[in-house]
Amino acid sequence: MLTEKKKQYDEAVIYIIDSSAILSGKPLPLDQQQCWTAEEISNEFSVGGSSYRMFQYLREKGLSLHHPTEESKKMIHDTIKRMGEGFRLSSADQAILALAVDVRNVEKKKAIILTDDYSIQNIASVLNIAFQPILQTGITKTFKWIRRCRGCGRILSNDESDCKICGSPARFVVDKQVTQKHKK
């Protein structure tokens, strides 16, 4: 009976594979679980390189390519903007996150993102999407990034790259007022 429940739960899980999981060289659960990745991931590998060959091998073994919905991409874009992660996440990273949202909202299954990327983990944590690190330890806190002037220390808007007061360039810093412990 317990194994039946576990089997039912496992069938309701789809692993979303990030490029860091592919590059890790660690075994992926392709033969036991559904494993998806975003079509944009293929742009992160040079054709003919060893990482590209690994990606192609995983596709042959069952890793399926998917394209996220526009609604999920918009939700991810808005969350990334709110959390100040736009400068850290590639379009492929954003597609991975959007695909996890689609698995949850459209497929009605649990998504688990396999990634060592802390920014992906940060946004996944904000959206209550499960993730598993591959080689690294996972995040312990959820961060919001803000722009601060290097010169006068003024907090700048997301659009400002230079301070209007002193003219110094902006840098990204963690907003300590929003930092929260990550829920596992």
C-alpha cells in the first residue's frame, strides 16, 4: 500500500533540468521519472562540444524539450523584476522557471528543478517551486537585489545605472530588509 502511494506521488512529479544539472555529470533520473527542459537550454551549449554531446545523449535517453506558456513567462518576468534578479538570469534560466510554473499550473503536477544556480533557486523559493541542488549546497536564504549608488549610497530604481545625485555608477546589493530564510 505504501509503495502504491509513493508510486502515485512519483508519477505526479516532473523534473525540470537546468544546464548546470546537465553539466554536472551526475546521473539524472531519466529512466525513472519524466524529465523536461526548456528549448532555450540548447542555446547554452556549443554545437560539437562535450557538453552539447552530453545534452544530445540525455535527449536520446528521454529528456524532452518544452516551451513555456506566455502566461508563465510573464509571471517569471514580473517575479524576477520584483526580486532584482534580472541581471543574473539568462533567457534559458527564465524559461526553466516558467516551465516549472507550467508543470504546476497546467499539468497539475509537482515540478522539481534540478539546478545549482542560486538565482534560479532564489526565484523558485519565492514561487514555492521545489528544487534540488546537484553538486552545491542549496540556498539557505531568499534574497531581493537592489541597486545602490557606489558613491553616495542612495538606493536607485531598477532602471537607473548611474546616480542622478552624484553621478556614480550603481552596484547590486542584497536588500537586507527583505532577506528571508529559505523554507525547505
